[in-house]
Amino acid sequence: MKKAKNYSQVLQELEETLEKMNKGDITIDNLEAEVKAAAEKITFLRRKLRSTETQITKILKDIEEEEPVDAETWLHND
């Protein structure tokens, strides 16, 4: 079973591909496949960023909407 890659892994792979391109280490025969794979990685990274942003926004909204807790009641609620 194939393990799902995370953001950091995909970003690292993309950086390695870009480095190869900048050095001219990708042949014209492989260029199309490498560019297509890079585009898929960019799409994955963008989706992950959007998803993370949405989740963080929701968490912060939930925190803001919580009723304030009386510190005295909370501390002595044993």
C-alpha cells in the first residue's frame, strides 16, 4: 500500500525538480513528463495550503465564539 505524501515531501520533490531544470539535467525527452509532474505537485501544494488555511480559520473562529470563562470559577471547580 502506498503511503500518502505530505506537504514537506512534495515541496522537497518539487525543489529537486526545479534544481534539475535550472542545471539543465533534464533531457528534452523527459521535459514534458517532468513539467507535468511539477504542475501536479504545485496543484497538490496549493490545495493543501488552502485546506490548512480553512481549518485554521475555523479553529480561530470557534475560539472567538466561545463564551468567556470566569477564571475564579474555572480555577476552583474541583
